[in-house]
Amino acid sequence: MSVTLTQVYKGDSSQDREWPVASGTNAGTAVVSISNQPAVTITNRGDSTLTKQIGYISITIPSGGVGNLPGSATIAVNGTYRGAVTGAGSSTPKNTSVFAVVAGGLVTELTLTAAGNTKFGVVDSFLGKASASDTAIKIGVFA
């Protein structure tokens, strides 16, 4: 299962890029490149679709990023996003390193445990958000 993140502070959009991502990747998913660079998807993968039911009629429409290649999504390599981080709590200091657990090319968990995991960013802070289920992570920054 992939890790879903929600944007808190926007990064520098001039550094946004298009990367190949796993099938089924949606916007707001934590990803790492083949060289282990962390990012968060801004768009759904280019070949994504959405099916709507209108009465008795089912309509499937494209829902991927406009102009993205079928196997790619637009990603952000910086900014602050919030989501679950295993081991984080209200006493976790700002700038504590956050790591991605990667299995089969997918980020399956974010954690404070370094051993065997990929650097993802650091704990950022904003009022009222400091728990294992809702931690602010400044991506692409390493303490």
C-alpha cells in the first residue's frame, strides 16, 4: 500500500518534473526515483481513468495529468506535506530525519527508523500537527 500525503506548504514549482511511477499512482503519493530522490506526486499517473455512473450509464474518462506520458506523473521534489510517520509524536523535534520504507519500488511507510531505509526529508512543524498519524514532512531536505 502506498503512502498518501497532503500538501501543507508549496515548494518551488520550477523544480517540478515528470517521472515514471507505478501503475495506479494517484496525486498525493509519496514516491522515490530510481536514484532514491524523494518526491510527492502532484497529478495522477498519465493513464489513470475515472468511471462515473450517471443513472444507468457508466462513463470512463481520463483522469491523469494533462500531457503526462501514460506511465508518468508530475512530481514535486520539495515542499512540506503531512501524513503518517511511524515513531513520530508530539515530542518529535523539528528537523528529525524521516525515512521511506521502499518495497517493490513503492513507498509503503514513512518512519523515523534509519536502518535500511531511504532518506525522505525532515520533520517540519506547524501548530496542532504533531502525531504519528499527522506529521509535517519537509521533503528532500536532510538534517
